[in-house]
Amino acid sequence: MVVKNLLYFFLIFFLSGCTQAYTTTNTQHLDALNKQITNLEQNLSQKLDTKLEKHDENYKRLLETSLLQQAKSFESLKSDLITLLKPAKPVKTKVVKTKQKPIIVENKILSLKEKLVIGSVERVHVYPSNFVMEARIDTGAETSSIDAREITRFERDGKKWVRFTLVDRETGTSHVVERKVVRVVRISQSSLEKDYEKRVIVVLKITIGDKKELSEFTLTNREHMKYPMLIGRSALQDVMVVDVSEEYLAPLVIRKKTK
């Protein structure tokens, strides 16, 4: 019995010693872990603070850049607004006169080696009607042409004559003219059944610029054409030079006395 009690005593002593040793070891291990955790927390906190500082710096730079861009945009808008609010300056327009009224003078006008320089369109004075007509200058046409209405051929003293009416498009007035027939020509016309049209040619006195001329004209109805008169090469030879890029280069000169 005594022996049994001693065995119990030694067993309890041994186990208590082991428990105390295990407890001491476990405590030391926990302390080491706590220190490591504390160190990790400190390292993480320092790194996080560093990253936050960098992030704040980058954000600050981006914010400054954005503010600068907005300031520039505002200045641009301000400048545009000031420009829009400024009173508009009156626009100066050049008035180009394409038609020149006849003037009464005695001196000569623009010429080149004694040849009158005219444009592709000129104002022409027609005798004896005293009408002023706009004429297209066509160097591709041989004979001139004039807008004539109510064309009637007849004989006088055994000669062939023609009566026709000239119309002033600007005023609407008309003038009946009688002239000897110089000749009759055939003009090809594909729209006609006979493929040609007979036209009477007469001589008329005209003035272009300050040049008076006796020119042959075919009589035809040009009512639906833009210009009532066409001036061909026969009226220009040795007298005038045409600048096709310009119009109304020769101001019309009308003498005080015309016969």
C-alpha cells in the first residue's frame, strides 16, 4: 500500500513538471509570434503611409493639371465671348458698274496702236433709231446680227428694200427702219424643215466706244436671246481689239450731231 502511494506521488510530480515545461515553452512561442505580428503591422503601416503619400502627390498633380486645362478653356471661351459681343464692323462692298450711260465728249478713249480695245460685251449706239443696245462681241461669227421684228421686203424704184422694226428693250419703244437690201443669205438651221433660213443683210451705222462704223447686219428675230445684237469679225477688222476676259471696256461716246 505504501509502495502504491509512492508511485502515485512520483507520477503526479512528473506530470506537473511536464505541464509547467510545456506552458513555459508555449508562452515564449506566443511572445515571439506577437513580436513578429507587431513588426509586420508596423511595416505594413509604414508602407501604406508611403503609398498614401505618393497617391496623394499624384492626385494633387493630376488635380493641378486639370485645373490648368480648365483655366485655359475658360480663357478661350472668354476670348470667344468677347469677340462675339464686339459690334460687327460694317462691310464695305464694291459696286461694279457693268453698264455705262452714254456720255457726250469729243476726245478719244482707250486705244491700242489706234485700235479700240473692247470687251466681250459692249453697249452699241444704232442709227437712225438712236437706240443703245447691248451687244455680244463674237469673233467666231463673220457677220453681225441685230434683233429685227416685222421684217417686210419690198421694191422701190426697181431696187430691193426691206422694212423692219427695232425695239429698245430698256424702254420698250420701237422704231421702224427702211434700208436697201445688200444681199440675201442662207443660214443653216437644223430645226427648220428646209434646213436653212433666208436672211436679209443691210448696212447700218453704229458707234462702239468712240468709233463709228458702217457694218453689215443680218436681220433676224433675237427676241428670246440675251443680247439683241451680235457683233462679228467684219465689224472689227483693223478697227478694234477684243479682250474676251473683260466686259464694257469702251465707254460709249455719242456725238452731239448725228446724221
